[in-house]
Amino acid sequence: MAKYVINGGRPLEGTVTINGAKNAAVAILPAAILVSGKCRVENVPDISDVRILLDILQDMGAEVIWEEPGVVSIDCSAVTSTHPNPDLVRKMRASYYLMGALLSRFHQANVALPGGCNFASRPIDQHIKGFMALGADVDETEDYVNLTPGPDGLHGNRISLDVVSVGATVNIMMAACLLPGQTIIENAAKEPHIVDLANFLNTMGARISGAGTDTVKIRGVQTLKGGTYAIIPDQIEAGTYLAAVAAAGGNVLVQNVIPKHMDCITSKLQEMGVKVINYDDSIRIMSGGKLRHTTVKTRPYPGFPTDMQAQVCVCMTIAGGVSRLTESVYETRFFGYCSELEAMGADIVINGKTAIVTGIDKLHGAKVAAHDLRAGAALVIAGLAAEGTTYVENIHFIERGYERIVEKLTALGADIQRVEE
Ligand code: EPU
């Protein structure tokens, strides 16, 4: 087991480059199953979730080659299996995208229920509702989802999601790609990675319109051909570095970002007192003394992302005054890290969906453990801002989604080490 050892209290200075978006990559890589031919995907983050997904595809018969850092070519022409290795599938969340991709290409799929970060109950009823509307018979057991064509065969349809779900929107988009007729997803998620997946599929010959709005239309096509596509920068990785500078202090250029995707995050950090300058594809952030308290409510995009809840909470713990942080996507997400921050001196009271955070002067180092990816990232930020030494355990959660985080922070002047026990 490895852990991070962080000696806090050093401001961050310099430039950090953001990798491709995890949540776009974990949708685009399984989407290669839909393509007849080779997909060359650029800006792929080298993180453990991506490695697992590529192992799954390879195990199913795909040819997968890391051509150079950040560039992967995938050819799924030789894939015949519709039953991906369940042990690998259970290691991560987004493996459920194999359901939609296999259903579309092979008209059947037998996929274990996914694993991944377990910070809340994460049902997949909306994915299932979508597959059924597309004509699939769904046999769901405790461990597996088995999809086969129903009596009327598979076909496009109109589906209105009961909740705005990234996963269901992605899975239905994939499933509909190669089916006859038109599919319309209403109340669709609008996250940047939904648009990125649609752009990838359209580059390969799909006919998807409306991605990024709440109505996505997919006109089924017979085949998708190979091509080259570059994944967008990671909104949440970028937001994590911005929050780190806000909390630890300093002056950093965060490059390879789409500033528009960052507005919901930078506007809150500005309210808290940091200076932000947007350039075409980078953002400069400069701390400006003690942070001020604020109010944040997480919402689906373009709102403040739930995946930045924990990181902004760290900023609130050392801001002047009382901040309020309301979670509206995953109610139980506070429990993944608030008690760890309390061990570092934070004053947080959770009242239902809202955390009331009374700012203190400084956090102090402590031995803490990550319970999920973003909670882990928040503890790293807390360690950077704290006085003394912080030990962050369970770092495999963090390495699921942040490429070379230790190297990047070290280059910014942080004192952080990855120590093998
Ligand atoms: N929901 C349902 N039924 C469903 C699907 C979702 O009730 O069938 C509910 C969920 O319980 C939740 C809400 O809908 O309350 C939104 O869930 P969503 O389906 O959008 O989440 P997801 O697709 O499982 C993705 C990201 C998460 C991110 C959420 C919300 C990926 C691989 N994961 O999860 O990212 O928190 O959207 O934005 O894209 C992370 O990167 O750390 C992470 C957890």
C-alpha cells in the first residue's frame, strides 16, 4: 500500500498542464467497440481507470496500442465476445458503458454490474429504462445485466430520463448509434464529456445532434468507420489544481483547459477572493490573501459540479466566516471526507444536504484516508494548505483519476512524496 506524505504550507508557483478528461475517456474508449476499423485517440489520460478499460477491451479481442504518451490506437474489429471479464468490469464504474456499446454492435451484452467510487447509492435504472425503450429484453440479477433483443427487435425510440444522468445519456447514445431509426433522449445530461462523446462518434460517422442541450437526437447508421480524435481537457482535474492554489496560495498558470467549461468553478473561487485571468486555453490563478466565505450548490452542468464539492469544501474550511455547501446530486458525498477534514481541524456541521463550514485560521497535518477519488483529491489539497505533515492513505482512489499528481504538484513547489509501505 502506498501513501502520500505532504509537508504543507508552501504556496504553489509555476505552470501545470491538464490531461484529457477522465470521464470523456472512459466513454470514448468503450465507444470504439462501435467502430469498424482503427480509432486513434489523442489526449488520453494515463490513469488507472483508463488502463483497466483498455485491459477489458484487449481481453475481449481488441488491438490496443499506446502509440506514444497520451495516444492510444484501438481496433475492435476482432472483438466477438459480448461478455467482458467480470473481475475487470467490477474494478471501475464506467465499465457499464460496455452495455450500450455491445448492445448496439452485437445486439446482446452480458456485463457484470460495475464497481468504482462508492460514495452514494448509484442506481442504473435509467440506463435500463433506455435499453428497454430501444427494444431490449433486460434480465438483471444481483451481479449481472443481460441484454438481448426483445420480440420487436432493437430500434430507435423516444426516451425521457426521469433524472438528469450522465451515465444513462452516454449509454443510450451509444446503444442507439447502430440501431435503425431515430432515438431522442429528453432531459439528457449536458456535461462537456457528453458533447465530447458525440463529437467522437460523429467523427467516426455517427449522426448525433443536440449534445450539450437537454435533447439529444441519434439517427442510427449502419457502420462507423475509424478515424482520429482528441479528447477534451479534464474540467475536474483543472478545477482541482485551481482549488489547490486557492487553498495553499500562490500563482499558477493552468494550461490545456477550456475556460468556458471552468466558469462555474472559477466564478466561485473569485467570489472567495482569488484572482483569475482567462486566456484562450489556459487560466492564471493568483491567491489574494485570506479567502472569503461563500455559498455553493452543486448541480448538473452548467452548474457547479458535484465532482468539485470536496475540493471547494477545503477552501471553505480556511475561509473567513461561515460557508454553506449544498449537494444536490449525491446526498451522501460529504461522508467520504468531512470527518477526515475534521481530523485536520476543520469545523463542518452536516445538516441533511448542506454542510455548514465555519472557517478556521489554518488546518493542521494529520493521518487521513481517501474514501473515493474526489474526496482523496480534497485531502491532498488540505495537506498542501495545512501546517505540518499530512499522510493520505488509500491513494489508489486518487490515481484512478489524476495522472502524475505527485510530479505535477512537486513541479509547482509542493513538498509531496509517494511512499510505498
Ligand atoms: N441516477 C439514477 N438512476 C440512474 C442513473 C443515475 O437515479 O439510472 C441518479 C444518481 O443516483 C445521481 C444522479 O442521477 O443522483 C446523477 O448520476 P449520473 O448518472 O449523472 O452519474 P454517473 O454517470 O454515475 C458521472 C461521473 C461522476 C459524476 C456524476 C455526476 C463518469 C464515469 N462518472 O457519474 O464522476 O460525479 O456523473 O456528474 O462520468 C468522478 O469523476 O469522480 C465521478 C464520480
